[in-house]
Amino acid sequence: MSSTSDVTVGAAGARRQYAQRRHLRKWLEIGLFVLPAIVLFVVFVLSPVVRAVYYSGFRWDGLGPLTDWVGIGNYQQALGDPFFTGAVVHTLVILVLSLTVQQPVALALALALARNFRGRTFLRLVFFAPYVISEATIGVIWLLILQPHGPLDQTLQAIGLGFLVQLWLADRGLVLLTLFVVISWQYFGFSMILYLAGLTQIPLELTEAAAIDGARTRQMLRYITLPLLGPTIRIAFFLSAIGSLQVFGLIFIMTGGGPYHASDSMVTYMVEEGWTRTSLGYGAAMAVILGVIGLVFSLFYQRLVLRRDVAGAVTSFAG
């Protein structure tokens, strides 16, 4: 009886040891796969953020030693700088226009190009092509198109619309809208592709059943297509908003933030003050402010908008 009990206890102990070794091996494998990503994240993301926060406490030109400690002085200067607050407003204007104009246009084009007709593949390529072209190339091309007496002005005059000719990049009241059109022209194709991908995930059986029941196209769009496309729409809006907060290249190339800071975004003004004017401490403070705005927006958006999408993804993965 005793020997049987000992054998049972020994077998149970061996199973526990095997389970422990297997558990340890699983975590070692996970660690080996995750470690490179963690190292890259620490070196190229976390470390620059920490250094930016540290530099923002100094008045520093990037060359000498860090000796002139100003504490929150750079942040107070930024929040009291009318050009920086103006850049914040410009960035928010681009963000709002992206969500209210660019995204609906991209969605409408996706709905149109999701239909089966000859030439739709070519049209998809045409609309998506600007996204894969570098911002430098796009900026130079549109700078030449929009210059005074350039191709756009000549075309308007040739078709009898000369009264519409404007100083597209020199009018302080018009330059930001002009830049938004160029930004949208380059980036709406990316959102369009996202929406097209989402549309392919909607079962055809639902729309076919609705059509058999007598539902009209507008009703199917409202009650079937848009609700099922909701997760894609929310992700596209999030990516568009984050991209608007980071907009830099096209503005920097086409206007440099001018005329007289009328088209500055937070990033262009940060680069101008921090790099061009060698006020790296001040520029670091603006970078931290921009990072905090992006972080707060991301957290609130995920909490209020993406929460059910993320929860559903976790639930389905766990299941």
C-alpha cells in the first residue's frame, strides 16, 4: 500500500516538474521573440522621449553643456507664445477638416469603387498612387503648380475662370486651406484602401437578403454597410487624427510655415524654433507638449471610441 502511494506521489511530482519546465520554456521562447522589439522600443522610442523631457528643462543651444536650468520656463514660454498657440490652432483645424471632409470623401469613393464595373482597378490605383509618392516630391510638384502665373492660374484663365486666381500660398487667409487640399490629395487614398478592405469583409448574403426583402440602396447603406464598417471607420478616423497632429513635410516644403506663421503646424514651428534657431531646450518642450496631446487624445479615443472594438478582438482571440 505504501509503495503504491509513493509511486503515485512520485508520478504527480514528475508531472508538476514537467509542467513547470514546459511553462518556463514557453516564457523563455516568448522572451526571446519579444526582447528585440523591446530593445528597439527602448532605444528608439522611450530613450528619446526621456531625453526630450530632460532637455526641456534647460535653455540649451545644442552645443554647450547643460548648465542653464530653467525648470518649466520653456513650457511657460511655449504656452504664452502666440505663434505656438496659433500653430496648435492650425493643427486642430487640419485635424477637424480631415475628419469632416477628407474621411467622408474617402468613404464615398470606397463605396463607389467597391462596385463591379470596368476600370475600377485603374481608378483605385490612380487614387492611391499619391500616397506612395514621397512628401518631398508631392510638395515640390504642388509648389510649382500653385505658384503665381503657374499651371493652375493659367488653366483657370484659359477656361474663363480667371477671377478665381488667388495667391494660393501667400494669402494668410487662404494658405492653410490650400495646404489642406494638398494634404488630403496625398493621404485620402490610404483611408480609401482601408474602407475598401473593410467592405470586402461584409458578407454578401446580408445585402442580397435585404435586397430580396425590398430594401433600397440607401437603407442597406444605413442599416447594414455603415454599422458593419464601423470598426474600420473608427480606425481610419484615429489614424487620420494622429497623422494630422504630426503633419510636417508638405507644410515645411511648400510654405515653411509662412506667410508670417499663417500655416505653421506644431511640428513645423517646433523644428523652426528648436533646430533653425538653435533653441533645442525650447523645441524639446514643444515636442513634449505635442507628445502629451497625442497621448491624451489616443487614450481618450481608445477609451471612448475603440473600447468595444478592442474588447471584441481580445474576446475573440481568447476564445
